[in-house]
Amino acid sequence: MSRRRNRGATRASALVLSLGLAVGAVACGGGNSTSDARRASGSGTEVVVSMGDSYIAGTAGRWRGNTNGYTNFPPDPVAYGRADTGADAYDNFGLDFPGEQCFRSRSAAIHLGGRWTSINVACSNATTFSRVDETGRYKPGIDVGGQLDMLADIARNDTVRLVAVSIGANDFRFGPVMTDCATGFLTSLAVLPDRCSDDPAIRSTIAPESVDRVRAAIAGALAEIVTTLRAAGYADDAWALVTHTYPSPLPPSSAMRYGQSGFQRQVTGGCPFYDADLDWLTGWMSTLNSTVTAAAQQASASTGKSVAVVEMGGLFEGRRLCEQGTRLVEETADDTELRSFGERVDMIRLTAKVPGSPYDITEGVHPNQLGQLAIRACLRAAFADGAARSGTCRPPTDWGVVDGNGEPRVRFTPN
């Protein structure tokens, strides 16, 4: 039955104390970034640059798979240690942009290595426009005064060969949607479920008028990137512009490893969502991704600059959060088995708000280190060392096999 839900004190407390899902479920940095960018790359260096939000910034890149080793009783320090890649995971290779909490990680897709110097200016919870987000943090968007200024400064001091972009999810309010869905599961009973998919305000995030608004915003942001590099003296054929759709983080209800009754979804799996909401969110992600693709096509037509689009919606199929066939770190014997069966999406850890916790609630429902390496492999295939091309990126036939870059052998099919 459709209804507007009443957010009471109980739900508000649960959101703040046990979830706090960073309405930035998708968040990152700005401040005095441009001088740091120059120092990091060096004058005249060929660079590849990532712009946008958390999916390309690298949020959750600290964690290799999911484990309850830190919170189990007794704790399992071995499993926890195998998952933790270290507190320096977010040091962005020494490139510090103060002012925000951007979660730019070492495993972010842009760090292709080889002859390419990489600069990551993307920011967790960024939208197409700069703003102060729901947590009170300033987030630079893809606009003047935000990430476009960073790109302009990089372009003046170095030679930009690739701009990789992930943007649009937060314009659709991805974080608040995920927060609402998870909070409803945590604060209601299955016999009287508080489903986000029944909430008109949540459903309106992908209404036709919202889709039109976000498509125009994404297309405008991509066009401004082209304008910025043209103003810096770049010919269109001197650099590549690549954007990608979002790998779906959650499976449909039919593929869930844990039932919605009991406590396994929220306590063991870190995926507190009702079946009906999971199925609705599958459609939500499809709408998001089709909007990104349409916006890229619009930007390419309006600017005359080719915008390559990498379709990654199904990249994590079989290894999404709480999906059947996945294993927690403590359920694997070694790193090879973890690569084969580990989830590619970070769990929602309800202990993240506990003082001293090593986790940040913002990391939940983001590609973890294993997932980010797969996204990087897709970007590498699309960029083709300079000749960017659109295509579809699918899961590897065997997640346990990696190439010389330590990345899974994803299946990329050019358009």
C-alpha cells in the first residue's frame, strides 16, 4: 500500500547511530588541489585524469573483500588482516587535496601505471555541480570552481591524454536512496515492512522529469570538460574522453545469499534490504545507466568530440554484495580463493559509527579493492593506450585469474 512514511525518533536514531550510510553512499576532495597536482606529475608529463564521483575516486578501496573478522566474537584478526589493505589506501599516491573527504584510493581505476602518470580529482558524493552535501562537507562538482578548475590547471602544466569520468548517480540522489532503503529494513519488521520502493519521494528520484534533468546535467558536465581542454589549446584528437556506467552493487532478490527474515542480511552480510526493494533498485540502476549513456551521446553530438562509453552495469554479476556463490574472507583459504569468490562490493558495516572503528560508513555499497581492479581493467581495455573506444565490459570467466597488472581478465566487447 502506497503511503508517505513518518520518520520518527526511532528511525532517526537508527540512521545516525547504526547506519549513517553517508547519504554519500556514493563521497571526496578539493581545496588547494592544483598546486599539488603540478608537484605530483611534473611539468610536461603525459597524464591521465579521473573526474566525477566515488565510483571512480576509489571509495572503499581500502578493503579487499568483506569480513566480519573485526566484529566477530571472538574476533578473527587473520581474516580482518587479509581484507585490510592499509590506512594509506586513501593517500592518492601522495596527492593530497585538503578540504573534503574524497576517499581517493590507490586502487582507483585511473591508476593505469606503465607510461601514464595518473591524477585523480574525483570526489566521493560529488554531483555535476559543486555543493555542500548532506553531511556538511564541500564537494567539488564538474563545474567552474570545482573539478573543471583542477582539470584546467593540470592541462596547463602537463599533457592530458585521457579524462575518465563517472558522474550522475548522486544527481539521482544515490546515497539518500540507499540510506532510506537500508534504514527501512533495519527499523521495521517483515510482517509490516517499511519499504523504500513504496515511498513516493524515493520513487520520484527516477521519474521522467528527474531523468530529463539529470541527463541534461551529465551532458553539460561532459561538454564543459571538452570546452575546458579546448580553451587550454588541446585539439579534440589529442586526448580521449571516456565515461562509464555504474556496475550494479546489489543482486535481485532471487540471487540473494541470505533470506530477508532473521538477522543474517544485516549482521553477517551487511546488506540490509528487503526483497521488493532489491528488485526495485535493480530497475533504479538500469535507469541511471541508460541516462548516463544517453547523456554521453548528447554531449558527443553537441560538441563534436567523441565520448566513449563503457557499459559496466553487469560487471559484478555473480560477485555482487550478498550474492549467491560469494564468500566472506573468513570463508576462503587463501588469496586465490578470495579473488575467485570474494564480493566486489563493500558491505554496510553497522559498527562503522562505533568510536575507534576502522570503517567508514561512506564505504558501504561501493566497489572495494577487488571491484575497483575490475573497473580499471575495463577502462584499460577501452582506452587502448590512447585510442579510446566504446564497448561493453562483462565479468571474467574466472575471477581467480589475473593478468600481469594484477587485474581480472574482464571481457570487453567494442561497439
